[in-house]
Amino acid sequence: MLQAVKELLRARGIEEVAPLSLTDCRVVRPYLLERAGIADGTVFLFAVPYYTHACDDPEKNISAYCVSADYHRFFAALFDEVLPLLRSTFPDFRFAGFTDHSPIIEGEAAARAGLGFLGCNHLFLTKKYSSFVFLGEIVTDAKVYAEKKEIAYCPNCGACRAACPVSLATECCLSALSQQKKPLSENEQKILKAHNVAFGCDICQEACPVTIAAKKAGTLYTNIRFFIDSALPRLTVNCVEEMSDEEFAARAYSWRGRAVILRNLRLLEDSQ
Ligand code: SF4
Ligand code: SF4
């Protein structure tokens, strides 16, 4: 079964896949497993690379995870394709797919499965793609041999902390600030302007030596067309205002609402 899962995912640009017994995962949303009719079995964890060459645009003003269309749509389409194929190949077993809203703690399980390691920036990283991956999992009630590994951690080099523009000033993380709905103070506005942040921040991830090495080796960049074709690294007031509701809803930042993004963009454009 592992081979079948790997082949199905590899055909869709996903190469990092590893199994872990469900009993070795920390289950935080048991109702999701109950809904899928799965009490015990195996989790196939996988890392989806999303960093595109468009993310290197010096004018980029949003976090790389928001540059392409909403990754939840990618996962929905992936599971719609892959789960029926698995069900027809293995009719005695149940299968369910998750990302983000998952029954388990994804990063910890992925590290236990040996897919990668946990970083001091609180993110999951792989050597090939650094932290620029979305984790997903296919859960089944089939029991597949899976080795539980010791959780690996990054070397704690401190480059992410050193690069963070606000850590020393005890200010709020830029990513959280850019998503804040309540009005921004004058100082908060200044910080967003100074760092050209319209939504999210990648400074600590970009400074990580794992990212720098993956970029240099060229492995960082995704081959998945969904992310490449929909990339829009620089937002402007005009382009966000011109998006139809449907177009806006297809972007990963849409959950925060148009008003927050437009407020941030007006701040950036006022300072030009
Ligand atoms: S996302 Fe940006 S502001 Fe937040 S911790 Fe990382 S570098 Fe600092
Ligand atoms: S920059 Fe260094 S400390 Fe931070 S996540 Fe990367 S390897 Fe770990």
C-alpha cells in the first residue's frame, strides 16, 4: 500500500512521503477519525512543496504561502483524485485525507515518520524544501509497517532569531500584525511600512541556512503547476480591488477578508 500511495503522490509532484502508525501520533481531533470510521491504522504523511520562482521577486509583499492560490483547494482536488483510486485498489480499507484541520499534530508526526525535522522557528522543515511545505496526510485503517523515528530538531543556529526585525524590540510578529483586524497603532503602521509587509512575513524562513542551501541547490522550487500557474507575488490596492469575489476567495489570504489586506496595501502605497 505504501508503494501505491507514493506512486499516486509522486505523479502529482509530491515526493516526500512516509508512514507512521496512528498510535504513534498525537490525536487532537478524534472526532475527525470517528467521522472517517477509522479507530486505528496508519497515517501516510507527505510534504507538498509550494515555493515558486515568483517568490524570489524582490517586489513580493506577501508571505510565500500566500503567493499562489489557496493551498486548501490544491489538497481538496488532490484528495478528490487520490482517495477514490485508493478505495478501488484496496476495497477492504477506509481512507481519509487531511491538511491543517487534521486529527493529529502534523509537524510532530511528520518528524516522527522521518520526513524532516522541527525548527526553532516553530516550523517543520525538510532538507529539500526547507520550511516551504504544506503538510498533508492520508489516514487509513490498514496497518502498514511504519518505523517510528526519534524526532529530529534543527541545529539551533539562531539565524532566524537574528534576522527577525522585531524580536529584539519585543514587538508583535509582523505576520500577526499584518493579519490584525483591530486598528494598527502608529508604531505598528511604521513597522509594516518599513518591511513592505502586506500580508505575512518570511524573513526568518528566508534567513534559515536550510532555505539558503535548498535555494542554491535548486531543490526548494516546486514543480507543481497549481502553485506555479497561480503565483501573484506582489499585491497592489488596484489588483485587490479589481478581483471578483470568486477570484479573491481563491487566494490563501482571503480568510482574513479584503478590508485587512487593503488597509495594509494602502499603508504601503501611501509611503511610496
Ligand atoms: S515571521 Fe517575521 S516578524 Fe515573525 S518571527 Fe519571523 S521574521 Fe520575525
Ligand atoms: S535558522 Fe537555524 S535555528 Fe532557525 S530554524 Fe533554521 S536551522 Fe533552526
